[in-house]
Amino acid sequence: MRNKVDFTDVIAWSVVFSDYIVVAIETHKGIKIIYGDDSLDFILKYVPEIFAKESIYCKSCGILLNPSNIGQLTVLPGGHVEAKCISCLEREIIRTIRLMKKRPILSAIPVSRDLGVQT
């Protein structure tokens, strides 16, 4: 059963274009993450509308974006559009992963060091 999103209730959204399309949608009921057929339905409804309204440039490097080189597209509350090209998005992901490797990861679940089981 597909988890349908009421598109009329959308406040803001962000989509990452890759081999697998993922969309984060902010609605009045909270944030939803959609993928698969639902994400395809969503981008087919909203993305062409954004490209038709204005020219979109990468916020990091400034190149003109089109459907073949866009990596992330975000529409903030109020309609402000931000986007990144594939190259800049990949660099940001790599930079984030490297930072994560340098920092200790804290678990929200307490673990006993003696037994290795949750306490």
C-alpha cells in the first residue's frame, strides 16, 4: 500500500536526484520522506513547474542547472528555490562523511560495556 502525500498540503520540499530519487516534504502534519513511485509522482508534478518559472543556478558553484546536471532541488517556505549541481552535492556528501569519521559517534541507546547488551 502506497503512503500518499496530499500535494495541496505541501509547505516546502527537497529532492535529491541520484540513482534512487528521495523527496523530503514538509506538510502541516510534519515531514514525510517519499521514494519510489511516490517520489516520481511528486517530481513530475513539481519540478517542471520550477524549471518553467525561472533559471536555476547551483548555490555553490553558480553554474546554470538543467535536468541533466541537477543534484538537489529545494523549495523553501515562501517559494525561495535553492539548488546544487551533482558535482557540488557529491563533494558535500564526501566532506560530511569525512567529518563523521573524525568525530565520535554517540549512541542514544545506553549499552553496558561489560556485557555488550542494552541496559
